[in-house]
Amino acid sequence: MAARTDKKGTSRTTRVASAPFRDAPRGGTALLILDMVSEFDFEGAETMREQTAAAAEAILALRDAADARDLPVIYVNDNFGEWHSERSRLIEHALSSPGGRDLGARLLPRDRDYFIIKPQFSGFYATNLPVLLPKLGVDRLVITGIAADICVLFTAADAHMRDYRLWVPADAVAAETQERHDWALEIMHQSMKAEIRPTAKLSLARWASMRAARKRSD
């Protein structure tokens, strides 16, 4: 927690992202938001604009649900080739472009959210995500963001190999085409045992309780 002073001079306590020094007992759930801090000026961005906007709404609802259950929210974002970049610079770049303002402004990370910069497709490759998750006691991941058939797919594969249980809500990920979206989800469902039901058919609270019950019966 950190003390902040607002424009009226009133001191307010604000939660900031932190993690224990030692690993915590497993059993928790975290929400991953992939690559939604972006200028959305990459090849194919315009084609996937409508699907990305719809995914952003679903992700925002999931973030609210995670807040209600006090679950960690972790942004995992490309560095866009800027090897000396940081969170604030990536956000500044996103907000400087029409695409970033339109699609990502409502989903910008807050002080309470974790933010990890990745150099490649997977959120686990050459990042501190594999270190952070055990410290938070996480063994279940809700993976959202873009693109379903690239970064989401690679991150899910790495998570599966590390024995994380997965929910990739169909309406909270986007791809350049519906065919690629559906193809990626089918792979994650069949090969990684990922839950892929959309948020309209499965809530974060329900999924977490289902997984907890299954863990006790294992």
C-alpha cells in the first residue's frame, strides 16, 4: 500500500503491486492480459479491430471480477523492439496513437497491476513471469489478449508445460481472422486441456471454485 495525495490535498491509500520474497502456497488464480498496451499499428491490426474491441470489453469485465476477488492482474506486453523500454514509455506510445487510444485506453494498467515486458511471443520466455507466479501462489491462469494464434497460444503452451491450469475465454482473445481465432482455441482446448468457454457461459468466480474443487479431489 502507498499513500497518495489528491488534488484537494487529501491523503489516500493506494494499493501497489508487490509480491512476497518467498514463494507462496499454490492454489491461487491470476488474470494475464497480453499485449493490450499497444499503438495497434502492426500488420493486421485494422483487420482485427472489431474483434479486439469486443475482447477488450470482456477483459475489462474479467479485471473487475478479479478485483472483486482480490486476484492478481498481470499485464504481459511486447517491448516493440525497444530494448531499453519500460512500462511508462509503452503506455505513452500507446496513448500517442489513434489505435492505442481507441482500443487500449480503458484497459491501461493501474498501480495495483503487475506489468511484465516480454521480448518474444511467450509471456514466459526471458521474463520474470516464471518467478512472479510462484511468489503469488498461482497455479491457475486466465489468459486474455492478442493475438489468440500467436502470443496467447505460445504463452498458453509454456504455461501448460509448467503445469498451470488454464482458462482462455473465447470472447477475451482476438485474432486477425475468426478462423485463426477458432483454430488456436481448439489447439489450446485439445492439446493443453484449457477451458475455452466465453465469459457469458463461465464466470471467473465459478471457474476458480471449479478448479479448487478439482484440486482437492486430485
